[in-house]
Amino acid sequence: MRLPSLFSACRESWRAGYGAAQLRRDLIAGLTVGVVAIPLAMALAIAVGVPPQHGLYTVLVAAPLIALSGGSRFNVSGPTAAFVVILLPITQQFGLGGLLLCTVMAGLILIALGLLGAGRLIAFIPYPVTLGFTAGIAVVIATLQLKDALGLTLASTPQHYVEQVQALASALPTLQAGDALIATVCLAVLIVWPRLVPRVPGHLVALTVGALLGLLLERNGLPVATLGERFSYSLDGQSLPGIPPLLPTFAWPWQLPGPDGRPLVPSFELIHQLLPSAFAIALLGAIESLLCAVVSDGMGGTRHDANGELIGQGIGNLAAPLFGGIPATAAIARTATNVRAGAFSPLASIIHAGVILLAILWLAPLFSYLPMAALAALLLIVAWNMSEAPHVLHTLKVAPRGDVAVLLVCLLLTVLFDMVLAVGVGLLLAAGLFIGRMSALTDAVPVEHPREADTPELPPEVAAFSIRGPLFFGAADRALGVLRRFNPRVRIVLLDISAVPLLDMTAISTLERLLRDYRQQGVGLIVAGANARLRLKLRRAGLRDIRHAPDLTRARAKALAQLQAADQEATADAGLGRPAG
């Protein structure tokens, strides 16, 4: 168990020296990130099919817990766009209660991964796989936002991407000019504003412009869909528009409504159905948070604790659903904003959660005027940034064909099916490519000439081979198969493995069969250059009768001595009248 990894980021910040100057930096950074996080949290909650306040509750509960207990000084956690493609189908099938129960399960899995020390394993996911499924998620998110950005009215909400595109195309005649205009203006602001005034968050400006434009269009008789029209809450028996200006209350996930509006009935079958999605949430959360930690380390000159970060993410995702929060992980955009704003410690993320608290209590009524098209435009920009389109195009141009294939397969599978399948297939393809490339590095060649000029040339009864590269299941049979092809007169085979870094069980088994054949043919084997680790492996495998030599020169000497001794014995036997051999 890696319990000492808890609170590692806080401890590191304290050891670095914390005073009034550092507190001021954290305050400024927390306020800046909090302003950015408010609309994003609501928009992402809407994107996964739940009321917007659940996105704010996620930040309010998960962000400070993860910041306190996690392993990165600068990570800022909350709802992220990467989760949309996983969470929306869960909400559609199991309702809000199912989604929150799945989040609790994912939190437990993340804690287990951190305690088992799996943080370093995330680094073994190939870049084309990560880039492919991330770009695929961005495509799906952008497609889902077209409905609100254009004000379309859909007859149904399909789960599969091709059907979603068909439904959007069929709904184009219902396009609302007011919503489309607001989305266009907000997109323009989000693109242009950061270049003109980078210190003021473009999200805040775009949503303010969108809300004012929406009010103007409404007064002129052009309808605009707003958050207050789409969502409402009950208070003292009254139905009010928007989100409640109240703090979240504790509730078990199965006490919340399922897909039919009634509370869930917890059962083993329900857990079984949610388990694959919980693993997907945990895997994606781990990847996102650790990638984000790497980025923040590069920006801030720090070093994160990978396992501590996984444990912190698990704690946050375990607690947040009990107060209405959806899955959370570190967000690169908010974390980068945090570092650029001068954050020094995890306190900045805690302060950003405090901004969310104030927004819920004081600004909730104003959120009702936010146009849905403006929030859709915000997520369209998030999807574009998430897609890393320039990196995708660059990779397609310069990467080897195998890596390009992995990227495209992951992208297409994410879009057409789901991310879990995309990552699984991508990892299998990447592993296959790696095995092929590693096996190509291994070869076995005959050694025809001595390395030293004063070493006598080997007689035809001795054959020498050199193997270079790892001897594993992908290369063992091909490499060791060369040792079967030699002159029938050969009585001794020299095998130089000084350039072999590793030997797996497949190679040992192949070598064992080779030795068995050599014994039947009366051929001896001398292995040269085996390091201590390889010799130990061979002995443990039962291949104790292999003769070893430190290098090929001494192996030659042993072979010549063995031949000479055999010839002398044959001569002596002939002199005594016994048949030789």
C-alpha cells in the first residue's frame, strides 16, 4: 500500500516554503481558474445528460479533495470533455443514479490502481493511441453540440454516431436563426479575444456577450433557448428556472432517479452492467490526470507523484457522487491556466472550488439567462483544443505507417463505437507493431572470420554463429532456426550471445529443443558471452550441460581443444584395435 503518497503535493509545497507571497499567488490563480471553470462545469454536465448544477457540485467537492490528497501541485480537477462519450450513454441507460454509482465504482478502482503502484504503467500507453482516442472524443463532442448551437429540434437522441449525424441532418429544417447567430458570435469571441486580451478569460466574455445578445434577440421577437428554459428545480413546492442557489445535500446514488425516474434498485446485476463503464472512467481519468501532471511539471518545474495522484483522484471520485457530483479528473486547460496565473500550491485549486461555491450561492439566478447556444459554442472550442488537430496532421505526415494506422483506428473506433474498444484495439495494434519492430532487430549470422589476427581459422568441424538483439517469443524461433542450417561435418557449434540483452521462456524452450536435436546428431554446443543473468536463467531452466565461455575467442579455443582431444582419443582407440567413436 502506498499510503505515504497521500498529501504528497501539499507536503512538497510546504517544504518549498510557503508565505504571504505564495498565498497571494494562489489566490490570484484560484480566482482566475474559478471564473473559467464555472461555465465549463455547467456545459459539460449538460453534455453528459444531467442538469448543470451537477457539474458545479463536482468541482465543489472533488476539486479540493483531489488537490489536498493528490500528487500534483498544480492539477485542477473537475468535469472534463474527455468523459462525455463515456458518460452520456450511461446517463441515457441508467439515469443520474446509475451515473453516480458508476462514478463511485471508478473512484474505488482509481484508489486500487494507486495503491498497487500502477501510476508508472500509464506511461506505457503509446502516443498514437492517446492522440487517436482523444481526437475521436473531440469529434463526438463537437457533433453533439451542433444541436444546441443551431437550435435544432430532434425527434430522438440516438446513441450511435452515424445515427446521430443522420438525426442532425434530418433536423436541419428546424434550425433557429437566433441560436445559430449567438453560437457564431460566441465562437468568434472565443477565437479572437484571447489574442487581443489574453489576461481576461475569453469564456467569461463570450458568455456575457451571448447572454446580452440573447436578451436583445428575445426582445425583437427572435426566440433563443436558454438554460432557464431547459432546466428547472423545485423549492418549497414551486418550480423555478435554472439551477438551485443551494449547496448539494448528501444522498446515496441508488436513492437518485434511474432511467425511468424512479430510484435505482442496487443489485449484483446492476454492478455487473456498470463495471465496464467504471473501468473505462477510471482508465480515462488516470490517463488524463497523469498527462495533465506531466504538462504541469514541465510548465512549473515540479515533479508529481503518479500513484499519489491516482489515489487523490480516486478519493475525489468516491466522495463527489455522494453530493451529486459526476466523474472528475484533472483538466489540462484549467491546469495550464492555473500555472500561467502563478499558482504555487494545491491551495489554488481549493480556492477555485471556493469560487464555484460563491457562484452557486450568489449567481445562480443569473445563469438562467445563459443561451444554450453560447454553452455549445464553448464546448465546440473545447473540442477543437482537445482534438489537437495540428498534432494529428503532423503525426499523419511524419509517423511510420504502423503508427498512423494505430492513430486512425483508435480515432475511428472512438467515433463509431466507444473509447474502451478503441483503447483496447489500439493497444493490441501498438503491441503488435512493437513486437514486429523488436523482432526485426534480432538476427543470427554465421561468424566466418576470427576477430583477432593471431587466432587460427576454425576447422570445418566447427561452426560459429552470433545472435544480436533480444531473444523473445517474437524472434526466438527465427533467430535460433539459423543454428540448424550448417554443414553435416560440423561437430561443435559456437554461439555468441554477448549482444543478447534478454531471454524469455519461448527462447529457452526453443534452445532446449535445439540441444535435444544436437545430442541426437552428436553435435556439441558452446555458448559464449552470456552475462550472469542469462546464465542463471539457463541453469534454472535445467540447461546445465551447456558449456560456457566468456567470449568467442575462448570458445574457439575450447572447441579446438575438444576436437583435438576427440582426435587423440580416436587415434588411441585405433591403436588398441577398438573401433573409433
